[in-house]
Amino acid sequence: MTETLDARVEELRNRLTALEERIGHACDAAGRDPSEVTAIVVTKTWPIEDARRLVSLGVHDLGENRDQDARAKAEACSDLDVSWHFIGQLQRNKANSVARYADYVHSVDRVALVNALDTGAQKAGRQLKCFVQVSLDEEPAGIDASAGGVAVGHRGGARPQFVPDVCAAIRASEHLELVGLMAVAPLGEDPFAAFSRLADLHGSVLKDFPEAVLLSAGMSGDLEAAIANGATHVRVGSAVLGEREYVR
Ligand SMILES: *Cc1c(COP(=O)(O)O)cnc(C)c1O
């Protein structure tokens, strides 16, 4: 089927245009230049064909949150010019795999994971750009006693006081490059307040780690609040691809 006959391409094209307009308005409101903000389109749960359609429409940055799906898409798109962003919570035993295809890992939140990714990158003969994921939750790990102590609604991330340790470990790793901080706004909190805490933390981290210039924050529902607080990378799924059928 040629592209002009593909209704999904037209849908994606329209939604990308709307996204560009949203980012443009948010940048205007914040007195920033839209060229400072990169939109990563998050293709999780959507098929390889959608990833290819997005690239045909000029998208260069794609995000995934599960190793298995990410690996399959990266392999199927290896003929295309794509930067792959791994944005999901990451277990150490997946580090070798992620290191083979990811260009950026946004979810680096502990020193043990830094070491596993460095080993993986070395084995793969690659260099990985790393964001340190920060937890903006105000309650410790979102532990909810009513759920038997199981973490509820916790989206990963280092507590702010541990962020410098993770940054230092990345800086000391031969095959990793520290590029910035990443966060997800906590459920139920005003995202502007959460991202303004993130902006403060970013400012203080930059004093010791001036190379950590990037800020990955903002999704379909809260990218304006993130851009107002200095986001350089927004991670947008449903606003481009449509509502996912299940959350993960
Ligand atoms: C799924 C996901 C996104 C995109 O979410 P949307 O609300 O669909 O834009 C962004 N960041 C992370 C970490 C995600 O897991």
C-alpha cells in the first residue's frame, strides 16, 4: 500500500502537527525556542508499522519501555535513521540487551544498574547516553500499607539525595555518557509543582555535573508544565498514536 492510501499515516501526520503546535505554544509561553525541545514519540504497545510510519513522517526519536518490544522494533527498523530511547524501568539482567540497541537510557536510577549498563555497552562496543531518573514522589517509594507494603504507583527513579551518586557513577563509566535528568510527574500531584522541584534539582546537579544539560520530562498530559520548567525532551505516546488499550 502506498503512503497516500494509508489512512493511519494521515492520522499520525495530523497528530504530529497538533503536537508541534502544542510544543510551539508552550515554548512561546515560556519564552523558549521550540528548537530546544525534542519530541520523543513513545511507540510502546503499537506495531512496528507505526514506528516505520512515524519515521516516514520525519520523526527521528522513538521511545519504548520494555526490552523485548524495544529490541524487536529496533531490529525491524535497523534500515532507518532512528535514535532509540529506552524509557522504562530496567532490571539489571536486561542491561546487556538494552545496551545493544538503545542510544539513550532515561531510567538509570541506581549505581548497580550503571555498572550493568557499562558492562553491556562495553560488550556491545557501544556508547550509551544516560539520563538519571529522579523520583518526584513525596512519600517514600509510594509504599501503601493498605496494599500490604507493596509499592503502589511508584514509577522508579532515584530519591533526589542519591542523584549525585548515580551521576558520579555514570561519569566514571567508560562506556556511558551522562546527559541529564529524567522524571515522571507523580500521579495525583499538580505536574507544574512536581516539575518545578525537578528544575531546582537540575540546577543544583548542574553545578557538579555541568554535562547533564538535558531534562527529559513531560508526557501527553503534562508537556506544557514540563516545557515551562525547562524540559529539553518530552516523551509523547497517546497524543500521537492514540489511547493505548492497556497501561504498562
Ligand atoms: C508511556 C510513557 C510515556 C508516554 O505516555 P503518554 O501519556 O502516552 O504520552 C512517557 N514516559 C514514560 C516513562 C512512559 O512509560
